[in-house]
Amino acid sequence: ELPAIPAKILKQIKSGRRIQISLSRVLSLPVNCSQLCNGSLGHDLVGLLKDSLAPSTQATYMSGIRSYINFCDSHGLIPFPSSEALLCFFSVFSFNRGIACKTIKVYIT
């Protein structure tokens, strides 16, 4: 199960602003590995993860995340950690709003 995302981060995602998160807070690592996250290896890992997606793909994924969070907010649901059932409801909601199945598939990936 994924850890809950702090409200401050959810607010930043919904606003469309870029967010900065400590890598050690995102990854579940043993305590003795946390030093790696704060050093050059952690910086390299963040760079590789960021560079592995084209800017347009990053924008599409962020659009999906914002849409999902707005869906949860409008229905009084807690977005993270998510569940298969919640993603199914989000998919139906998106489809009913005219979002193409192909786009929904990308959103929930």
C-alpha cells in the first residue's frame, strides 16, 4: 500500500504548480539507504526518472492526476492511497464526461 500524500502536495498538484519532493520521502527505503537518496546517486535517480518521460508525457500524466484528485474532492473521497475500485469509478466518471477511453487508460496508468 502506498503512503498517503500530504495535503500540501495534493494542493500543489491540483494547482498545476511544479512540486519538489525529497526522494527518500517518496521511496520506501531501509534507513541505511536514506543517505543514498540525499547524495549524488539520489540526484542522478531523480534526473533519470524525470528525463525518462517527454515533457508532453509528463504534462499528460499531471493532467490525469489533477483530474483524479478533483474527482475525489468532488465526491468527498480520499485520493491516496488509491484502490482498484476507486480507479474504476474514476474511469466511469471520466468516460461519462466525454473523455476518450484511450486517454482514461493513460490517466490510470
